[in-house]
Amino acid sequence: MDLYDQFQQQGYLIVPDFIPASVCDLLMHQASSLIGKLDLESIQSFFSRNNNGYTHGQYFLNSAHDIHFFIDKNAFDSHGNIQLDKQSIINKIGHGLHEVDPVFYCFSQMASIIRLLEQINIKNPTLLQSMYLCKQPFIGDEVDCHQDETYIWVNDGHIIGLWFALQDAMIENGCLWVLPNGHHEKVRSRMIRTLDDQIKIETFDQTPWSPTTMVPLEVKKGSVIVLHGRIPHMSYRNQSRHSRHAYTLHVKAKHQQLAVGNWLSADGCGQFLQL
């Protein structure tokens, strides 16, 4: 069975040894450098997904084509004070790393990524957003079960997620869990950006996904997980002493049009360099 058939059948793919360890280390070093230059006073909000509610408003919306830092909610004590150093509190960096940062730009344009997407029939792929996920030791928060097409969707097809493991991702440090074949389900909710730049969630089906139907995707450093935009997936809190860094991209085919209401604007779509 080729990659396309596997992907269509189960809604995800695991490709081990996709990127060299040295490249993983380069991306981690670059993320650390960006965090090192961060002025914590400039952070206006922090990221968490709780009952599909976004609590960071304009700071989140303005991150589409920039590099913004989101603090893990577990980094704060009961008085609202940050307990750890800044390298240990960042939950996510997003969402324009692939546009703004030269290291992440070059990585995101790798020919091997384009070839992988073409193998699953994504022609002339277009970059939509990028995220660097830290999943910090002990405090790295749980991500509730969700479908990526809740947050980004197109009119005539599906988006694709690429999840690059920059460190080993095991059950202990919060690996991904997915619902096999779950991409055949309908989207259960949509995040909508209103004309006055507000974010709301429109829910179509409130039925929760059962954790007992999910399977863990434990992968080694350098692997990539390809996710169909509708496959339900999640991760548990990292309760280990080992971080779980990953870099993600979301893409669509060039001919697909972003639907009205996406938080991303159409002018933010970036074409991959041609092979």
C-alpha cells in the first residue's frame, strides 16, 4: 500500500527519520534564540484551549503573519505570577515562523516536504500557518481533542497538518493521540472570525470523543506525522522531566480557497518554492 492509500484509509501517516537529528537541533536552537530575545513584558496574553475558548483576542489574531509567544497557563502561580524562567514557560510560538524567521522559512520550503505532500496528492501546496510547540516538562498543558478544520478550512477539500518531532514524543511526555479513521467524520465545530475581529465558536455536534477510542502516536526524533484536517487528535499534559518540542505546518492545495470566516486572511497564504 502506498502513502496515498495509507493516508486515505487511516487519516494519518507516520514517516520516521524524515529529517536529520542535526536539523531538529537547529530548529530547537533557533526557537531557544527567539525566546531568549523575548521581553516578557511585551507579551499581552497567554494561550490555552479550554472549552474551545480563546482568551487572548487581538494578540492571537495579530500573530497570523508574525512571531508571537504564548505562555503556558500552568506557568502561573495562584497569584498570577510566573514561576519559571522564560525558556521554561513558553507553550507555543506562532503563527508566521515560516514567513518571518529565515531558519524556519528555509526548513518549511524543503523539497522533501513538497515531495511528501505530492505523494498524498496535494498539488502545488500552499503554506497557511506554522507553530512551534514546546510541551514543557511537568507544566506542558493538555490539548483537548479537536479537528484542525475547526480552526482553518477551505471550500473545496481539506487542509493537511505536518507535525515534525524535534524530540522523541512518547506517552510520558505528551505524544499525539488520534482517532483512527476519524477523518471520515464531519467537522463538529468551527472557529469564526467576525467582521469586527471577534472570535466565536460555532458548534454543530457536542458529542465528546471517547479517550478509549484514541491511539497514541509515539515517534522518535526526526519523524513527521501527517494529519488529515478532520482527524480528531489530542495530547495529554506532560508530567515528565523531558520536554516534547515539535514544529508544525498547515497547508492546502493551491487551487483551494480559504472559506469566509477563517481567522487567517487569504493574503497570508504563501506558495512553496517550485522544485
